[in-house]
Amino acid sequence: MGSKLDRRIVGLLAIGTAVLACGASAVSFPADLSFQPSMHAGTSDADGKPIVGTEIMHLVPHQGRLYAGNSLWMENDPQVPKACQILVLDSPHGPWKVDHQFTRRNLRLAALRSFTLTTDDSGKAIGPVPMLLAAPDVTVHGTVQIFSRDDTTGTWVPMNFAKASKYSTTRALGLHRDKTTGVDRIFAGNDQLGIFSGLYDSRAAGHIRWEQTAELAVPSGERVMGFCNCNGVFFCATTCNIFMRSDGHSPSWKKVYSRPEEIAPVGIRGLTAVPNPTGRGEVLLFAALSKIRRLDPSADFQESIELDMRTFLASILGIRVCVKISCTNIISVAIGCSSSRHGIHVV
């Protein structure tokens, strides 16, 4: 166990972090760790706009502010429209306010990411240009949209991504510089439509020009769970698989890992690149089937088990742990999953 990566689970709660560092047999917490209430659902902001939500899906810092995206999935009050929101906090102890209100066709904010682009669509150096992108789900058939925040006007600009014939969700957004073309590309993964990429274009709506065809079709019944760069190579996780992109003017994707036992409500989560504990470069870290796993691209994607979450939680809690989705969400807590029924708290 001593040779494995540090057992660190970083949870971003409002503008602070709580670090759970677990070794082979002990868990320690910072002695001065404390939390104060920051936001409660059911209140209104300074402009009188209701702040709602049954879940906080994402917490993302951008341009000196903290943005949150919520979900109305479990809302049972008929007086509250089931339409997700983007909230914003200007200072650690300031008031939250509604930055954008979506419509009833958008139940959950599935993705919220901040990127900095440094090339245009031809590979010419620009900026750097910071961009905050949001992807709500679509509860009915029709146009799937991704939104880009105009930081000058404070408005959210819709970009028509594609059309879906039924409920669809764009759960993952990513940024990768193609090693062959030298161009920064934004990626969006939609369960029904596949993986699309876009290029910075100041003339386009939202300043991104999306390609018209998908680079990769998502396997039937799966969802796109995440993107990451590892050793300069771009990877994508779906419910059961991890794919690797080959860059170039005609890019392609190759499956490098599969867990067919996974199911759509759970899936491979938290795909992240971390330093290789046994050598140079980086390895892939993620959660699947209630275990934290590591893949080494330099060793033909050899798999190692970092942590069995059921065993770990049982040892901490002193009780038997039966988990379907909670364990795999722990590795994803860095994006700030928290119940807004109890509010957001700040360290």
C-alpha cells in the first residue's frame, strides 16, 4: 500500500477545500477546518430572483468569481419551476446571486467548465482568452445548446450544438491542443449525439465554431463522463470505456480500457491525469465499480487498484457499506457536488 498514490480526495466546497488524506490505516483532518453557511436554496438574491435547486452540480472559479450550477431533478414543490440556474459569488462572504436562469426544458446543469484558449481556428496565437461554458440537459427533443458567458456584458450566449430526438445530456466539456495542427479545441460529449469539437472564432456566436459532424459516436446506452489530457494525449471516458484520441487533420479515437459491468446511472467517473508514482510522466486516475483505479499509458495501460471505496468507508465508519453510486461520486467531488437543500458552505 505504501507505494501507491497518496489517498487524497479533494472536495471543493464554495471557495475553500477540505482535504481527506488517508493512509493505510488512519485518516487525519486539519485541526482548524470549519465551515460557515454560504447559500441556502429557497431564498432570493439582491435582485429578488429566487435561488432554488435540490443539488449543486458544479462549483467553478472563473475570472475571480465562483460559479455554481444546480439541478431541479428532485424538486417536488409545484410552485418551483423545474429549470436549472447558474449562480455566482463575488466574494467569500458575499451574497450569491442568479447569473442565468434556464428554461423548463433544462432540468440539470450537466457541465460547467472554465477554459483559457491561446490559439484561433488556424493555430495562430491569441489572447489568452478565458471562457466559461455551460451545458444544461435537454428534457425534450429539439436543439441541444451549449452556453458561453460573455464576461463583458454578463450575458450567456447560446450556441446551437445539434438536434436530439429525445432527452439528452452533455455531461462533459474538455480542452485539448492538437499536437499535429497546433490548434486549441473545445470538446463536448453528448450521450445521444457523440463527441463534437469546436474552434475559437471571434465571429461565431459564443466565439466557438462547432464542427458539423461528431468525432466519436458514443456506444449505445452509454454517456460521456469526462475528458482529460495525459502526457499531451487526449482521453475520454464513457460509461464503460476509455478512449484515446489520435490527433491530426483526420483525428480518430481508439478504445484503451473497458469495464462492461458498469451501468449508465454510475459509469467511469473522475477521469484525471496525475503524476506517475512509479516513473516519469502521468497516469490516468478514475473511479469504476466502487474502486479508484490507475492506468499507465506507458505500460500498455496496465491497471492498478488504488483504493477499494467500500472497504475504505467501512473501516472509517465502522459499519458495512453498500454503495451503488456514492463511492464513484467521491472522486468527482472536486467539482463541488453538494446538496443545496442544506446549502453551500464555505471553509
